Amino acid sequence: IDIMLVMDVSASMLTEDVFPNRMEVAKEVASEFINGRPNDNIGLTIFAGEAFTQCPMTVDHAALLNLLHNVRADLVMKGLIQDGTAIGMGLANAISRLKDSKAKSKVVILLTDGSNNVGSISPMTAATIAKKFGIRIYTIGLGKETGDSMGAIDYKTLQNIAVSTDGEFYRAQSQSELSRIYQDIDQLEKTKLSMKSYSHLYEAYMPFAWAALLFFSLELFMRLLVFRRLP
């Protein structure tokens, strides 16, 4: 299975409604997911007001985990990335990595804590493209509801993205809930793996053959010479 993780790194991911903050929780749970799928190609896209590939799909999960751990949610505060939540752009980046894949299953796991408010590609346009290429999208809205309209998670759009691509939509308000979500996705995305098995054959009968010949010769010797009956 080829998987692209799409992770929101906007400034709101520093919110501490989950300990220590949304960003660190998202990284920790994603790391557990990666460690549990050693045979898959997995990559990472990060986005705020713009999106880029943090790590292309790879089976070198040590390198992937290193790049994941280096992801920071203060990129916006330092002016290294445009502020905002470009969900459509994040999805489009991941889709571009998956569209030519020959894997039996192509999956995007999108995690965000906001609503699409910037970018030239809308989330539903990206979902339509994903559907065309047979890519399933699992969407996760992370964070506790505060009632504040600014930065509120657009659950409806996340649900529509998932439904239109035959994926699933989830809401997580704690680390334990997020862990269960990734475990659920892990169980849903399983495929048979064909393994080549090699056997080394060698002849093992010769020692037994020589032993049998020895005992037969000894028995013949004893019968003809030692235990021979006189007339």
C-alpha cells in the first residue's frame, strides 16, 4: 500500500487543548502508525497557507520518522511558510505523489484542525481528482470544539472529502482518540503480501544407508561364522 500523510502545520496546531499541543500529539501518533506498517511506501506532505512535500514516499521509515520529528508548527511564526489552512493544496500535493502509483491501494490520511481558507485548489476539487486516480482519503479533524468561529474545523467538508473518495471521516479530541483512529485505518488498509520462499535441499540418506549396510554385513558375518550350526 502507498500512503501519503497530509499534516496541518498552521499556527493553530500549537493549541494546547491536547497535551502538550496538537502538533506534538499528531506527530507522536503518526510515528506509531508508521512503525506499525514496515512494508508500505509512506510519505509526508505538510501544509499551512501553502503545501510542500516533507518526505516522498519511501520504505526507509527511519528517514521518514526523522523528517516527521523535525516538523514544527512555528514555521508560520518564523515567516518560513505562509499562514492559513490550504487543505486543497495539501491534498493536491499528496495526490501528485500517488497518482502514478501501481500499488493495489493508494491512500491519503489528512489531519487538520481548521477550515480551508486559502489556496488555488478547493478541497472538493482535490477530492474529485483523487477519486479519478483511485485514491482513498481518510480525514481527521483534531482538536476540542471551543465555539470560536475563527479557526473552527470544517467537519462537513472533511466528511464530504472522505465520502466522495470511499474513505472515512473521524473526529479526535484527545491523543487516545487519535490513536484509535489510526489503529482503525491500519485495520482497514490491509492487503496480502506475496513473499518468495527459498528452500535449500540436501541429500541426508547416505549416513543411514552406510549404517544399514554395516549392520547388514555384521548380521551376515555373525550368522555365517560365529553362530554357524555344525551338522
